[in-house]
Amino acid sequence: MKLSEHTWTDVADCETDLAVLPVGSTEQHGPHAPLGTDALTAAAVAEAGVDRYDGTAVIAPTIPVGVAAEHRQFPGTLWVSPETFRRYVRETIESLRTHGWDRIVVVNGHGGNVDALRELCGTLVRESEAYAVPFTWFDADIYDDIETDIRMGHGGPVETSVIQHTDPELVREERMKRAGEESATGWGEYQSGVNLAYDSAEFTENGVVGDPREGGPAVGEGLLDGAVTALSRLLETVATRDVSRPQRRD
Amino acid sequence: MKLSEHTWTDVADCETDLAVLPVGSTEQHGPHAPLGTDALTAAAVAEAGVDRYDGTAVIAPTIPVGVAAEHRQFPGTLWVSPETFRRYVRETIESLRTHGWDRIVVVNGHGGNVDALRELCGTLVRESEAYAVPFTWFDADIYDDIETDIRMGHGGPVETSVIQHTDPELVREERMKRAGEESATGWGEYQSGVNLAYDSAEFTENGVVGDPREGGPAVGEGLLDGAVTALSRLLETVATRDVSRPQRRD
Amino acid sequence: MKLSEHTWTDVADCETDLAVLPVGSTEQHGPHAPLGTDALTAAAVAEAGVDRYDGTAVIAPTIPVGVAAEHRQFPGTLWVSPETFRRYVRETIESLRTHGWDRIVVVNGHGGNVDALRELCGTLVRESEAYAVPFTWFDADIYDDIETDIRMGHGGPVETSVIQHTDPELVREERMKRAGEESATGWGEYQSGVNLAYDSAEFTENGVVGDPREGGPAVGEGLLDGAVTALSRLLETVATRDVSRPQRRD
Amino acid sequence: MKLSEHTWTDVADCETDLAVLPVGSTEQHGPHAPLGTDALTAAAVAEAGVDRYDGTAVIAPTIPVGVAAEHRQFPGTLWVSPETFRRYVRETIESLRTHGWDRIVVVNGHGGNVDALRELCGTLVRESEAYAVPFTWFDADIYDDIETDIRMGHGGPVETSVIQHTDPELVREERMKRAGEESATGWGEYQSGVNLAYDSAEFTENGVVGDPREGGPAVGEGLLDGAVTALSRLLETVATRDVSRPQRRD
Amino acid sequence: MKLSEHTWTDVADCETDLAVLPVGSTEQHGPHAPLGTDALTAAAVAEAGVDRYDGTAVIAPTIPVGVAAEHRQFPGTLWVSPETFRRYVRETIESLRTHGWDRIVVVNGHGGNVDALRELCGTLVRESEAYAVPFTWFDADIYDDIETDIRMGHGGPVETSVIQHTDPELVREERMKRAGEESATGWGEYQSGVNLAYDSAEFTENGVVGDPREGGPAVGEGLLDGAVTALSRLLETVATRDVSRPQRRD
Amino acid sequence: MKLSEHTWTDVADCETDLAVLPVGSTEQHGPHAPLGTDALTAAAVAEAGVDRYDGTAVIAPTIPVGVAAEHRQFPGTLWVSPETFRRYVRETIESLRTHGWDRIVVVNGHGGNVDALRELCGTLVRESEAYAVPFTWFDADIYDDIETDIRMGHGGPVETSVIQHTDPELVREERMKRAGEESATGWGEYQSGVNLAYDSAEFTENGVVGDPREGGPAVGEGLLDGAVTALSRLLETVATRDVSRPQRRD
């Protein structure tokens, strides 16, 4: 049940303690994929995941701006500081909690949000009466059933394929060739286990990591299906897990 | 040009210093209108306003959760603290500014956001190189051409009419009668110029202020048209206004 | 009972749960009225209002610096950020509350404080065991009994008249002519319901809005009388109002 | 020149870079002395000190609530947190600075403010273009010319004497005997150089430290004279001191 | 050159722009390894790494308390909030920068610090004139030359081995058997790529993950050697890398 | 019992509610004494003080960076802001409290930390269930048994003597002559009870206040002995003192 499309009396009648909060980002995804990619995929996974789940969960509106300063050299990238993002998401979750939805899955579509989401959910679990976990769809086990060896990059085959499936009109197919040819092959510049780079513009000219031509709408459909299944199973677990904090060891 | 639907290369080619940022809220709007009313109307006004404007402006994604603790007794209402809201919106605007869009109109759909938006835009104008103003569509001169005397309430004829026009499937027409019959006639409880109430549940049983039956889709079309025109004219002004800060008086 | 002038044993014997906190500003009020106008008027209204009230209330000292960055181009204007102002006033109120004065009326003399006071009082009412409302004297119904059509400006006839009545030696009568001739006629520069200006120096050369010559000491006496009556009535209401928070709607 | 009593055009004509900011507290001073003692004495010293100074300085309004949680068990005591106090005072000083008054002496009347004022002035000196120092009048060399051996306590002979001189109607002479008989002889409970007490109620029953009967109006006149002289000399020094920050040692 | 053991004149003569800041944690490491394990290993790696580096770097003192709320159910675990940790480390780094050491490697010994260090270093790189990266020694390529397949756990073979090598007297060998028998085999409880656990007490009874008996002092020597080499190479890279921020893409 | 060197099972068996937290600074101490002087002395006093105490107390690791911006012109000086320092120390204390160690003595080795420690301990005592006091070793009564009239300076005879006793290899004896000859004789530049200086570089060329040649290792042994005795007695007092907050006076 999407909160935005229902009335307060509708949701008052909805008996569940599960809520899903999609969180995206508005940031460069290469010359071929839209700035809204992460919000679109998070929302798509969240909605379909709740549908597939054999139970009820409310869906909050998608938070569209996240932690993305690493892409700020590319026009159109929006971002807030990690601290502001944590406050905004945490307080939104706390307002969900007041209505009895005290088990929350944050469905995330952006790698740059991962650490901040983990931190705020952990703090919230320890300090409040709610339980929340972040689910980043492309970090779930979604690759096994896809007959390619594509892996998450940025604006690469994983994200582009999903958008080609869900919002094909937003992908500039005519720019795919160039997007792929000029893409970087890996995220960051590593040495001794350390990523020396802080901005994506340090290692990719056009903002792309991974060749988006390796995917396509069918691949996207498969990836989405995997993510949706993973989310629906996670919802089952979260609905029933003992989320009380453990006892002190003495 | 909606940022979410375009690529960074698209927006890099877009020559303008104008950006529009829609801001809504997810909160009760009575038993008949959706929780997402304020975000939907802000987005609709923003998009049509930029279309009507004889120039170019980029449109940021809609911020969906605002300052709405005053509705928290009604299920489904989401909110963040005013301070967190100010930080989130301000930093989003500052990221717009880094791309050269340093004249920003915040298109607001929620009364509870008004003070916070005015404060943050004022602080930003004084401390940064950007100019930003909040435009709250229902506070513009949109009532003169409508042949009724309806005025802004909450989930009342103004907001409901616009949603009946833009998203009719989201209005529960069968609940309009009851929504209206049990609505309050005014916002707050005033004495000596002071609103003694802090929560809408202090003065409205079902969350509604104003009888939504006094409007309708045609009224909504007219109101939207008025808001769109007002916004387009505001964009013209903001595009050309001298926004430098005045000199000290000595 | 003014706290500043009494001992702790005096106030321990004072049986009331009502406190009044005057809040002003130190900021330009044109070439003719003192920088302390807003603090002086707030203190005068507070003191006389408590006198007229048929009951007891303690009066806290006047907070002299508020939210006034909008006048910063004029020498002598002091201000703090809205956030700091909210913290300072809120914590002062919370200290009043610890002594059993948990119904507080903030008597405000400055338009720039209005939004910040409303926000902090609302947050305090929701989060603590106290009830507080801001009363801005010139926003009360004080104009009906005055046989002029003067309205609040800035350093205009309303404020100047009151100071002419309470502190006549602080008004430079010899500058009234020029103050009036060079005054602006309205506060701000509006379009589409939006005030495009953030600083008073954008629309007034000498800091004055409204012609102060339209008032005078007798007008000031009448305005003050109206404000005092409004405050005393508000105190009656606040003393007895049910200030518990409303129940959830389910 | 007291800012509160002058207009912006007056202060624009005032050629000085010196400002004085009185800071007090509203807190218990025993059964005999008023809660406003610290604000009254700070204001009195500030005003007379500027008069005696052979030069010009503007005087800001007195900040009436400080760091006084240590007295919170006594009715009427008001306080804010040290952090909020620092922010409020610092931002007030920064607004003074914008008008060219960039050498500021904070005249303080409350021991509980001392550490916070020193910290905020130090931070301000290092981070901004202003120079500020806190002057706590009873810590200056004011005791030598008084033919008693009274020393600062709390509500004791030093503070009470000054109020007896400046505002005699605010001292309850009939309670002096009891105030003195039940007073504590020292501030705090020390061991190994550590004050083990955090609240004055831990070591004084009636809030008094030091016997106020040891002073009187003549003593108060002498103490005030000493403080005023000390302040006027400090203003001379601050007006001419090289306040640039020292060079790095390399 | 360890700052703590040298004078300011010593370090003034030290020509380098490289600094190393060890960061640990004080937290449970099972019944056999000391609470100080992470600080000890960070300091050991930092010191030996700078020695091996063919150049000069100053070494700051070890920060001993980090982000460790996940172990708080185990006695002796100390922690601060992530936000406080970020502020403390960042400001320490900024003070290093003022002395010309503007390339900083944070040598980290605790997994719980990783996200916070990455965030603060990234913010610092973007906002200040310094470059900083966190190096977490057990995340470097240190396992290849060790003829076992041990991997990082918690109080497991990796950390215990290093302490057995550097501080053997601090390991309770007599408790190793029980530590290992009751240890967990993995960190966290994962589903769909999500760690459902927030506290280590959710998945380990005695705080141990991984069997410490699989290592030993010789293994520890090898691991330390690997970490030291990795750090020394990282220092070479950081000393010469172009750390300017990339240009905007337009 | 030093936490860093024991396991969680060791400290779980330790029956006490006393904890000691050493806090130092890393900052210039002249050309002859190490930057780590304050951390070294705090740790030495803490460890020996707990040993001498006829009871049990746990010892937390030493916090090495404090409030020291006043020495920032001297290379190698590290510091954080007072606010960050307060947060870091307070949260560390609060983590101690969760393990039942709710009576905490902060053993401090740096004058610049004094005010911040007093403030944070006071706030903590008032707001939490713990009791904490800061003990600054050189402010205790340690001078009486030493047959000199040396007094605390900075890098002067008191601190240098203690380091000569505890860590003689860290004192550059060959520079003592010059350190003493160029030392300042007092801390700060006072007038009217006000320290006009904010940075030590304003009044000392080489960072030294007091002639370190007036002490020596034997003096240091005596001073340390005095501090250790003072701390052990303080621990006895803190262990048994009634630390409940006093009642309101009504």
C-alpha cells in the first residue's frame, strides 16, 4: 500500500507493522542513463517486492536526494551531506514508527548511501523501539540466474539493464556505444586495500563504470526479478525476526 | 527539463541559471484525499509552470517529506523536524547551485513548510552566492478567476479540486460527503491574534478544514492554471531580478 | 511579579503556573526611533498585561537580541541566527518550567521573531510537559478602537506611537518629518504571493515603513491599552485551557 | 552610547571600534538579594565604566540569562546550556563586529559564565576578525581600597553591597540577618584541588555564600568605583592593543 | 618520528608533508585477547610501517576509543557515537595539516571505524587543503604469504596472532581453547545481502569470531610484516600522488 | 586494572564502580620536553594513583588530544575544538557507566582541558546516572612537601621534573639551558583580572613558562608522589560520597 496514494483512513485500517522506505539519489549515470536511475530502481524494487511478499507492508514515498558528492563534478548531480541524509531518513523512519510500523526495510538504489544507511539504522535500532535494515538491491544475490557475468559498476550493465526494462524511454540507446567505449572498468583506484580516489571523476571520464552494452532489457527483467524475490524474502524474515537487543554478558 | 529523466550530458547542454525544486509533504488530507496531496500538487505546478515559462529551467525531483508534526495524530503522516528539513532542502539547493543554477524557485505544496522554507532561503541568500525564494502555490493570487469564494483549508476544496483534476483516481469521491460534513471551518483556535492550537487534531476530527464538496475538477483546473501562470511570471522575474545584497547604510 | 526584582524566596511563595517572557530585538527603527524599540514595547506590554490580568504571573527578564539579520545593513542592528535564538528562548522557557511555571506566554515585540517563536513553542509543547504560545502584540486586535487606519510597518506609526507614549525622550521628534517623507509604504516586494526581498534595505532607504507622523502619544496609549487587554485575556485563557495533546485517530 | 536608546543614524555617526556587552544571569541570590543581581551589576559597571573611559564605546543591551544550572534547585533561577549561551553571545558579538565595533569587552556579572565566555571569546578571536575579552567585575582588583576583607561569595557582602548602593529598594534588609546566619562560608566542597559539588544546594541551604551583613551601601560604592576604574583602564588597553595573532614558530 | 616523544623544535626540523594517525578501539576481543587489541595493532603497524618507508613521516598518538557500540553488551567495551568519532578524528587531522603535514594516512585497527573514517576523510579531502586516506591493516593484501587460510574475524586468528607476536603477555593462552570452541564462524547474520544483526552479541556468545588457535606468533609476525609492507608502499604512493580534485565535466 | 591490557572476562569479574580516565594533550612543551608530556603525566599519575588506592578501579586508555589551540603556532601541537573534546570525553565516560563504573575520576594533565572537563562532568552529573569529577594533578596540593617554590608554568619545572623522573630519555637535557633562559615568567598578559592573550605565542618565544632548570628528577619524584597520594585519597572520597542531586528548595 503506497502511502502517497492512500488516505489516512485507508492506512489506519491496514494491519501490519512492516514499512518499506525507498531511497535513491539524483546523480550522473553516464551519457545514456538518467540522473534519476537510483530513485527509479529503488522505487521499482520496493513496489514489486511488496507485491510479491505474502503479507502487507506500507510503502513510503521515495527519498530522491542522497549521499552523492562523489559525482559532483558531473552536471545535474544533487547531494546532501551524510549527516543531513542520516537525519532526514532517520526522522522519516521514526515518523513511520509512531503509526505502528516499527519494522522498516529501507530499499536503497545507490552505493553512496550504503554506509550512511547502515549507520542510521543501527543507531535507531539501539536507541528507539523500531527495527530497520537497509536493503541495497544490487548487493543481494541477484546475479546467479542471469547468464552473464556482469557485475555492478556505475551506469553500467546492471543499472542500465533495469532501467531499459522499467523505463526504456529514459535510456539514450544512441549513446550506449560511446558510453561503453569510454567507460572505466572498475570503481576507484586501489592500493593496499585502500581506495585512493574520492570522486568518480578521478577514474571515469564520462561517469560510467562497466560497459552498459553487456546488458539489455531482458537482463534487466531478470535482475529486477531477483531483487524483488530477495526483498520479498527479506520482508518475511523481518516480519518475524526477534529484534530485541541481546542481553549483557556478565 | 526534469533532472530525473535526463542525463548529465543533457543538462550540461542546458543553458539556464534557473532551477525549480518542488517540495511537498506526506500527511493526512482527510478521509477522501491522498496522503501525497502536497507532493503531487507541488510537482504538478512546478512542471506546468516551467512549461508555460518562456525560457528554460531545470526541475529537481520532489522532496516528499516535510514539516508536518502538526498532523502526527493521523495515521500515515510522515515528518521530519524543521531543522532537518531546512538542512536537507538547503543542501539540495546548494548542490543545484554548483552546476550554475543559482536562481532557484522552491515550489511548495504544504503550509507547514512555509516558515522553514522562508528561513532557509533567506539564510542561503545571505551566506551563499545563490538566490532562492519559496513559492507556495495556494498563497499566490489564484482565486480571483474562480467563480467561488473557496479558500485554502486542509484537504478542503482548494487542494481536493486540484487533485480531482490532476489525479482523479486518488480521490475517494464516496467519502466526500462525510469528509465535508465533519470538516472544521477554520484552521486553528485563535485568540488575541494567537493560534492556541498546535496540532490539527485539536480542531478537526477527520483532518479536514473546509468543505471539499465546494470544489471539483473544473475548479481544480482553474486553480492550477492560476498557480501555473503565477509561477511562470515569478520565473521571469527571478531570471532577471538584481539579486545582489544591498549596501550598508552609513 | 518581575523575577529580576524579587528573591527566590519571594517567587517560591508565588502560587501560579503562569509565566510571561518578553522577547525583543535590538535593530534599526529609522532615524527617529531607538534601536531598542522592540524590547521596550515587549517589556511594557508584558508588565502592564500581567498587572491587568486578574491573577498572578511571573515575568522573566526581556531577551534583547533576536532574529534580525534582515536589518543588518543598518548600523547598530544586532542579531543571532534563528537556530540560536530558538535554542536560547526554548531553554529559558524550560528553566521556567522546572519551577512549576509550565504555562508560558512569550510576549514578542519583533516581526522577525514570529516564525522562530512559533516553531520553538510548538516543538516544546510536543516534546516537554510545558505549554507555551507566542503573543506578538501588534498582531493582536488592537486597531479597532484607534480612530486612524494606521497599520504595522517598521518604525512606522504603530511602534513609534507606543514609544512616544512610554519613552518619549527616546524619540527624535525633529527627525520625524524626514523619517516619514523617506519611508517606504509597504514591507517587502511581492509577486505571486512571494516576497522577493530578504533585507529591509532592499525596499527602504532609511529603514522606515509607514509614516510615523500619522500616530502620536495618544495613539500609542490606545494601542498599548489594546495590547494590554489582549494579553490579559490571553493569560486568562492560557491559565485554564486544556493543553493536553490530542489522541491519535485510529 | 547605549544602543537601545539611540537610533541607527546616531550610532552610524559614532566613531569608535569599541563595544561593551553586559552579560548577567537571573538566579537565586539568597532570601535578601534579587534574582537579577548579576544582570544589574553587569549593566551598572558597564555603563559607568564607559562613562569614565576617556573615549567612546557603544553599549549593547544586557543579556539576562546565562549559565546557572548550578542554582537550579532554587526557585526563579533561569539558565541555558553552556553551548547555547556561547552561541548566543558569540553571534551577538559577531553582529557588533559587522558595524565596525571589532574590539569588544564583555562585562560579566556571574561566575558561572566565566568559563563559557573565555572559551567563546577565544574561539572568536582565532576564527574571526574581531577581538573580544570577558571582564568579570568582581575578579578585578577592586578589593584593595575597601577597608574590609570581604571577598566574593554568592549573594554575599560583595554583590549585596553593590546592589545596596545601586538599587537599594531591591534588597530585603529585614532578611539580612537570617541570610547571613544561614550562609555558607565557602563556595564548593574541595578535596585534592577538586570541587566535588556541582550544585550550590549541595553546600548552602539558603543559597548564600558569605555574610552579606559585612558590607553595606558604602562598601558597594567603593567596590563599584573600583570595578568602573578597572573597566575604563581595560577599555584604554583594548582600544590600542595589537590584537593580531602571533606568527608561527618554525 | 613519533610526535609524543619529540619536541616542537624537533618536528619543526622534520621536512615532510606525511603524517600517520593510528586509530584503534577499546572493546571486547573474547576471553583471551585484550580490550586494547585494536589500538595496539594499529600503533604497531603504524610505527613499523613508517620505519620501513623510505622517507619521513610523523606519527601522531593513537586514538584509543572508536565506533564500537556493536560490542557494548560485553564489559569493558568503550565507544563514542560515529558523529563524535568523525569530529574528533577530523579535527585532529586538521591540526596536523596546519603544520604542513597535509597528506595523512589514518592507520586503523578496527572494523567498526571503517565507514566513519572513509566518510570523514572524504569530506575533509573535498572541503580542506589536505588529503587523507584510511588504511585498515587487515583489509590489505596480507594473507597471501601466510600458509594458512585464516581470515579476519573478531578476536580470531588474525588479530590474536599479531598480539601473540607483539604483546604475548597480553594473551591468555589458557583460555584459547574455550575461546575457539565457543567462537562463531562468521560475522553477522546475512540474508539477501543484508546483515540483520547490529550487535555482536546477537551471533557470538563469547565475543569471538574465528578460531584463534588457527594462528600463533609466527603467523602474527607474517601478518604484521605484510601489513607493514602494505603501509610503507601506501606511504610512497600518498607522498607523490596528484591529490588535486578533478575538473568539472561540462 | 588497565582496560587495554585485560579481557572482557577479566573486567567482568572486577567488582568496583570506580573508573579512572586519563586525559592529556599533544602540544608543545618547549624545546626540551616532549609534545606528549601531558598525556604521559596523566597516565603516570592515574596508574600509580590507582595502585596506591586501597581498593579497585579500572583505568581507561589515555585520551591523547585535547583543547590546545592556544599552542597552535608551535609545530606538532594537536587539538580539537572544546565542543568536540567534550563530546568525545563525555561519551567515553557514558560507555564506562554502562558497565557499572558510574563513579569516574578524569585524571587530567593539561591546563587547557580544565574548563571543558568541568563543564562536561557537570552536565553529565546533572543529566545521567553517573558521577564524574576532573582531577588535574598539578592543581592538587602537591607543592608543600617539595623544598622549592616552583609552581606550574608550561614546560617549566613542574612538568619537566615529572618527565625527568618518569621518562628521562624524552627530555633533551642539552636544551634545558636555552629553554630556561628564553622562558616567560608567567602565563598570559593580565590587566584588571583579564588575560588579554589567547595564544601562548603572545607571551613566550619558545613555548616555555617557568625555568625548567629549577626542578629535576628528584623534584619530579616528589611531585608525582604528591599527586598520586592526592588521587588515591580522592578515589576514596568518590567511592563513598553521596552523589545524589540535592532537593529543590521550596
